[in-house]
Amino acid sequence: MPEATGKGNEFMQKIHLETNQGLINDPNGLCQFRHTYYVFCQWNPLKKDHTHKEWAMFTSKDLIHWKQHASPLKLGEPFDRDGTYSGSAIEQDGAIFVYYTGNVKCENRYTNQCLAVSENGVDFHKKGVVLPTPPGITRHFRDPKVFQDKDGMIYMLVGAQTLDQKGKILLARSENGIDFDYLGIIAKSQIYEMIECPDLITDFDQDLYLYCLQGRDPITDEVTDSFAVYQVTPKDRFKQFEPLDLDHNWQKLDEGLDFFAPQTFIDKKGRRMMIGWMSRLDDNQERLLFEKEPNAHCLSFPRVLTWKNDRLIQTLAEEFESLKTTSHPIEITSNGLQGKTTNRLAYLKIERSPSEQSGQPFRLVLNAGELIVTWKPKTCELIRKDWAQDREETKTFPLDEIRTIEVWVDESSFELFVNQGEQVLSARVKPLESHFSFEATDGQARLFDLEGFTLEKLGSMDLKPAGHARKEEETAIAVY
């Protein structure tokens, strides 16, 4: 790759959602309204840090052709004067109801769960606080996830921390999506100091809790560890108010290096879809990867979730198949097989024969070592070249076998789907090559170029932070 210029764009993705400037993180408000997909996320358009929070907004009819809009939710009201933080959305009474955490950083900092409503998918009107911080809960009270049950009752899950500095999931209920009754704690941790981004899937044979376990230093309150998991429970267990143990019986949603804060929704095709934030980079990795770029971070691919043979399956939305273009030949060598594309964007699928699956070690090298997958019976390693410390960064996890592996390559990321989606591995990388290449010890492979999807990004826009004096702007915010 050429040296980065001061203008950046060297690592800007072409098949993942990201803004044209600033920093993004958690996906928010995922929904499909009037046949248009809405993807919001946390956004600081002013700097590549977390000092300012509003919402970015993208829309699409087909998950391939996207448009970025101006921010639909900016800070500024008394109940969100210091940030419009993460949240979710549902369709209610012919409108989009968006729920978010309003942050107030005064001497006694506190948070509220707030509501904004759009009847046309364009103008979002703030309605104020629908759930204040309950007694016994610290300022760590955020990430409202709202869903409806089959009877139309609306429930809100909120990540929280009790005064003993232990993470919890709280539950509230509403008949109209506006007036919420706080019901109490439905899940708890005795190990982790905070639970973030709770979600509940109720349309499978069993219910699935999705949540992020977060360790925080009890003195400094700084984050020490965090990762996204899921846990299987019996149907409607959340209505029994017997707190679920969040510390055990969970499985990671993604065994890669960069996946966090996932959120799910059901689209008009009936698909349960999930998008996450594609980063767990440390401070030095983030700084060195994005220091010359105008923007930082991206969202993951939209994944379709299904429940099959008592396990969660994640597959890429079928719409992305249309991005495959030119196929490339595979070369058989004395060490296995290899291939190369003309573009950086690529798709690779390797299928191993039953004899190869039975215990023969496997190794897959992507782009001269940007990412390496190795497997021996029952154990898999994911190895990334750490550009911040010039060393290899290794993650090891249990895996019975590798039957198939699919690799989707963007300008500065890989997402790998193993065994038809039984496991997923996500990672950002600092590119070493402008094309894509691979070497594998065995299997049969197919290799394609990919074309990028279309994303109409913002042009000139007002980058001044929303001040407290701009109330009239916050009452009705036009996103076009």
C-alpha cells in the first residue's frame, strides 16, 4: 500500500458502514420502517474520540445501496444535554419510536432513558424521559433495548450497575411505548461491574439473551475488560422475575478480535438480523490505524441469526452475494493451495474433505500474515500482526473441527464465517497489500473479487456541537 497522505482514506471501508469523518461506535435503533432499513450508531463528528455523542444515520432499501444522513439525534435538551447515547427502535402506531440514553454530566452525573418519535422516518421529535434512573442504581444506566411480545406488550431492557458496583439488566414494561413501569432486576452479575447492550431474542425455540460483560476498575471506574456474549434460556423466563445468572453458561458471539455492542432486529422478511461495532482495538492500535484518516471505526456486516441443532448460526445477509464479480483460479502447490485477486475486496471459501476434517491440522494465511488461522483437533488460533507493537497478537478458543471457512475481505478488515456460521471471527487489520492473497494447507477453494456497495455520504454540514441554546433545533430535527 502507498504511504498514507495527510488526507487519509487509506483504510476506509467499501462494504462496511462508516461515516466520512469523526468516530463511530455502538449500532443503535436498528429497524426496517416502510421497507427502508435504518441503521443508526453512536457518532462524534467533531473528533476521533468519545468526548461527544450524537447519532449517525444510514438508510437503505436493499442493504447494498446506502445513504448517510445528518444526525437525527443531537444533545441539547436538559435531559440529554451532554450526549445522546446508545439505544434502540421499534415501529409503533405507524411511527418510529427511538429510545436512547440521555446523559447529564453535572456534579451528580445521571442518565435517563428517553424517547424520540418520527412519523415519516425523516423528522425526529424528542418526547423526553420515559424511564429515570431507579433507586439503587448508579449513573451506569444505559443502552435501552425495546421489543414487543406476541401480545403487543412493550418491554425495555436496560444495562445497569447497582450501588455495590455489580452489573445488572433491568426490565420495564409499557402498553403504549410512552408510559413505562419499572419492574426490577431480571439478570445479574457477581463478577462484572457493568452489563452493556442487553438484547433478548424471543422468536426462536428458546430465548437468547445477548449482552456485553464489562469489567471496571472499582477505584478509577475505567474499563478493564469487555466482550459480547449470549446465553440460552427457556421461553419467557424474563417474565418470571427470577434473576438470571449472567456470569456462567454464556458463549461468545464472535471469537475474533474486533466485535462489540451488537444489536438485533427483525426485518420485513422475518429475518432476525444483527449488527455490531467492529472494534476492540487498544488505544495504540486505534491511534496508529486512524491517525491520518478522517474517520475511525466501522460497523460489522449485517448478519442473519438462526437457531439450528441447538446452536446459534450467523450468516451474512444474502444480499451481499450480489457483490461477487470475477472468479480467480486456485493454484495447487506442494504445501497445499494458494490464490490471489486483483483487488483488495475479495471473497474466499474453502471446503475441507471428511478425511481432512478428521484431525489433519489446518493453516490459513491471509495477505502475507495480516491474519492467520491455525487449527489442530479441538483448538483454533487466530493470529493478527499487531501494527502497534510489531508482534503477533494471538487468540485461542475451542473448536471441534473446520469443515468450511468463508472469508469476506474489505479494505482494512476480515470477517470469517466458520462451518456455515457456527462460529464467526472478526478483525480489523492494517493492510500490508493492495490486493488479496491466501495460502492454505488443504481443501478446495473458490475465490472472487468483490465490488463495493454504494454509500452516499454527507457533503458539507454544520459541525458545531449542539449547545444548550439550540433548543429550537432539537425539537424537530430534519435529517435531509
